[in-house]
Amino acid sequence: MEITVSANLSSKIPEFKVGVITYENIEVGPSPQMVKGRLQLFQEALFFDLEEKELTDFSGIKVWREIFKATGTNPSRYRPSVEALYRRVKKQNYLTPIHSAIDLNNFFSLLYEVPIGIYDAEKLTGDISIKIGEGADGYDGLNGRFNSMENMITSADHAGAFGSPYVDSERTKVTEETKKAIQIIYLQPNTSTTEANQLTKSLMDMFLEIHGGEGTYSIMEGY
């Protein structure tokens, strides 16, 4: 399976980059107390930060709003997923545990201030393109409705669009039956290649510590 960043995206965001992690032989289940505790403590600390700061004082949220605007998405109507998480914390509507893969995904999204998607690799077919969506791109999302991906950053396989830094699809969601997964970290474009590797490897190492199995990672950039 090859993953590429399309020309229509890299032409608008020249420094666009993602960390891509592929996992095999993982065991997803209820989160261990360590993960639940870290997620809760981080949200509580972040809540007090958010009492003192605006959302756009956080570089990741500010940058991702700018990226959405640059690709043709209104970030006030379609919020980057990391901003949606921060808004929940600001309202003390804390994230509750779902399962180990999603909980860890949410923790690192809050920590790194970037959208992160995780997908069941066995529900994907063929190569993956990360691109700006066109009129026919869309899917039933985890937000409970159909989402058009026109003019939005989206990932698509041979069966169509399945993920984005806005909301992911029902089709490829990770469950407790998932054994193989692909994780996409939508890095801040100004992140250096060295830091991008460090952030991606750090996430992968903790994921494997919790879920077992094997993982490989790479940094994908536009051309």
C-alpha cells in the first residue's frame, strides 16, 4: 500500500507533511488506567490553560485554521478536529474513554495540537492519496452525518474518501476487533523533519507499548 500527498494539496500547502504509522498484530481493548489517567489529567490541566488563553493562542489550532482557509474550507463552520477537542475541554465536556486506540489518539492530538486519524487497515483497499477533495468525495462520518469532502483535505483509497483532519468515516473506524491499523498525524507544516520523526516515533512507541504488535513509520511530504 503506497501513500502519497497529491499535487493539488502540496501546491497550496508546499510544506504539508504527515506522519504515517502502520501497525500489525495489535490488540485493541478498554484503555488501561495509565492511558485513562493521562488523558484525564491532561484535560484538567488544559482546562486551566484555556481559562487564561484564547484557542488561537495555541499554535497548532491557529495553523490548522489557516490551512483549512488556504485549501478552501471555512474553519469556523468545519473545525479542525483538534480544535473541536480543545473546545470540548474548554467547556469541561471532557473526553470519556472509548477504547485504547481512540483514547491514545485523542491524547496525542491534544498533546501535539494537531489532528490525528486512525483507520482499520483491513477496511482499506489499494493505495492512499492525501488530497483536496472534489465534488464526488464524501462519506458517512463519525459525527453521525454525511460529510462532503469537496475543497477539504481528505484521504482516499480505491473505494473513495475515508478520512480527514475534520472528521473520519464510519467505513474505516478502528474497533476492538481491529488487528491492523494506519495512523495519520497531520503535522504542523513548519515542523522540521527531525522533529516530525521524533513526534511520530514517540506516538508509535507508546501505541505499541499499549497494544503490542509491530509498527513502522515514515514522514510523507508533498512534492
